[in-house]
Amino acid sequence: MKEYPSDSIRNVALVGHSGTGKTTLAEAMLFAAGAVTRLGTIEDHTTTSDWDPDEHKRTFSLSLSIIPLEWNDHKINIIDTPGYMDFMGEVKCGLRAVETALISIDAVSSLQVGTEFAWRFADELELPRAFLINRMDRDNADFDRCVTDIQTAWGNKCLPVTLPIGAESSFQGVVDLLTMKAYTGDQGEEGPIPDDLQGAADQAREKLIEAAAETDDALVNKYLEGEELTADELSAGVRAGIASGSLVPIFAGAGAGVLGVRRLLTAITEYFPAPTDRIVQAGDNELKCDSAAPLAALVFKTAADPYVGRLTYFRVLSGTVAGDSHAWNATKDVDERIGTVYHITGKTQDQVPQIVAGDIGAVAKLAETQTGDTLCAKGSDVKLEPISFPSPSASAAVSPKTKADLDKMGSALHRIVEEDPSLRLERNADTGEMILSGLGDSHVEVNLERVKRKFGVELEMH
């Protein structure tokens, strides 16, 4: 993949309740973009995003995964996040690396607990948001009910940008309210709006035009005087509304059928904010997304690998991270040598010369750096806000199964906690037992299984 300028990068987190089709959507995006030639499935353990053996065993996402793709001469970094509540720490990490949260909603179930958490987490970070009403091809899918539920929860600033053509087994594609064209099939073939949808499309478009006009005084006056907004004015208004949060777009689609996915990708490139549209506050410093500026990067994930060692994922906010260089860890006050830098696609690492401002990358074997740390130019006083994690709600005493496990237990547990800072590890002062705490029983169990698989240490939970 070629290097893209900062204003041609889009960073989007897929968030939402478990089972709403986020991983399947990410796979459909890759397929639509031509990055994969075969559409992987969760059931066959062939998706790019869910590659971990523990995810294959449970058939749902446990960790965030980075899925970059190219569309409309842009690079889109999709971060697929878990929806299961025990793994909300990964959602918190993923949201810190993006400009936009795309909240996936099941067209049958509508709003669920995970939907509300996703909105709240994005709201805490003041991130622009969008909704995808996904799985429109399922029995009892109801787009209108989902839209009503969204607007009841978060207001009339939430407006459809695409409308579904059909539903359930007759779902064929979407009407784009900005182009006023229909796009059907997995190739998104363009055509006229079906006659039975023309009235609904006209009404929905009028609401979208009004919301776009309200982003600019000149557009408001033009709209109130009865003049029609040009296509460029409408696009600019939609972009401004999404960036400010005064407009929350709603899309329709079905990831499994790659229906509505191409229009969603086009909307991401045309209307979602670029890294250059956002200024990040770091203490008293305002960081502009400029590759020529001094380095400032946030570490948003750490992966513990028994062979490669520690793999550090980072988002560059300003400056660049070049291979074979140095960076200052402002959180730990230590110098870190940067070896080879990578773009990540699922489990695949692709070596690149550098990671520019606005992009996401990874580096192996940093000695001291952990999730939430700031990497910057030496001498800089930049320190980014650390990532906040939910408090643990479940704990278990853990003990080694054998003497050999005892010798390696402490090191293995500390490495797994480095990988997932929403875990807590402490020793009970009275009993001397090691206590592992997490966001739920499944969270603790999964990580004990990871300790065994990754480090060969078998632990018992009691």
C-alpha cells in the first residue's frame, strides 16, 4: 500500500453491541475494496479481523484489529472492536486512535446495551459519530424502527444518509440521499430511485439539506430564501455537520451481502473528518496533524508475542515515526530505539519506511513503552492524556498447575496484563495468592487461556 498524505487518511472505529455484524462488515469492506478476493466468514474462521485462536473458539471478537484499505484514492484505517461487554477495554483503546466512531446496529434488535456504551465512550472523547443499521437482509429487519429508536435516544440530529431498498430477503441495496441515486447488488450498480421510494427519499433528503444548511450562516440564509443548495454546498454542510457533531449520519447495509458497503466507504472518504480536520489538545499544547512537525504519537495497544516480543501499536498525531530512529517516551522519561515500523492488517505486518501524521503503525521490541504512553521528539513537553479503562468487576485467585508453571507464572501474568491494561494483577496480602481481576468472568478466563497458549504456563482459577 502506498503512503497517503494526512488529509487522504480516514480513521474509523467499528463499535457497537456484540453480534451486530462489525467483523463481517470489516471483511465486506476489504472485499469491496479488492483487498481480499474471497469473503471470509466468522463461522469458517477466515475473516481478516478475527484471526486469534481464542476468537475462533468463541466466534466473537476479543481484541481490536486494524483493517486498512484503499478507496477513492484514500486510505481508510478501520479498527474493528469487540462488542462483548467483558472486552470494553479494547473499545476504549480503539476509539483513541480514530476521528470517527461508526456504531453498528442490528436491524432486527435495534438499540442494545452495547450501543449505548459505544455512544457514551465516543461522546466522552467528543468524537464524531455515525450509525450503520446493519444486517438489513435478516428476517424482521426494520430500518424505520431503528431510526426512530436512535432519534428518541439521541435526537433529530441523527438523520439517514442512505435508505434501504427492500428488507429481509428482498433487501437489494440503498438510495443515497446526497446523489439521489440507487445503488444495488454487491457491486453497488447505480440506477434510478425506485418509484415507491421516491417520496420517502425526497422527504429524507429535505431534512438532510436543512441539517447541512444549519452548519453555515450563508447556507442558512440561502435555504430560508428558498434557494436550492448546490451539490458542493450540500457536501460541505454534511462534512461540517458530522465533524461538529450537529449531524449524525445513519446508513443502511448488510455486511454479509456486501450491500450498501460501497456507498458507506464512499461516504467515509467524502464526509467523515480527516486527521487534518482535528486539533488534539496535549496539556497546553495544540497538536496539528502535520508530518513536518515534531513527533507526537499515542500508543493505543500492546500485543505480547512469545516469539516477536512486545508489539506496540501507535497512532501518529503529528510528525512521523521512521524506521531505524529514536523516540522519546514522555510518559516514562526514557529513550526508545525504533527498529522496523509496520502497517498492520489483522495479523499481517508489512514493513514500511515510516508512518506519517494521521496514520497508524506498529513497532516491535520497545523496551519500556506500554499502552497509553506518549512517544514524542526528545526535548518536547508533549504528553497526551492516558487511556482511561473501566474498573474490574470480576476477580479470581490463580495458582500454577505444576512447579514448572510456578517458575514462569509471574512473568507470563505480567506480560498478559501489559497487553490488556483493563486487567489488574495483585497479590493478596493475607493469603499470598495472586489475584487476577478483569471486566467479567469471561475476560479473566480468556486471558488465562492466553497465558497457556502464548507462554506455555497452565494456571488454575479458584
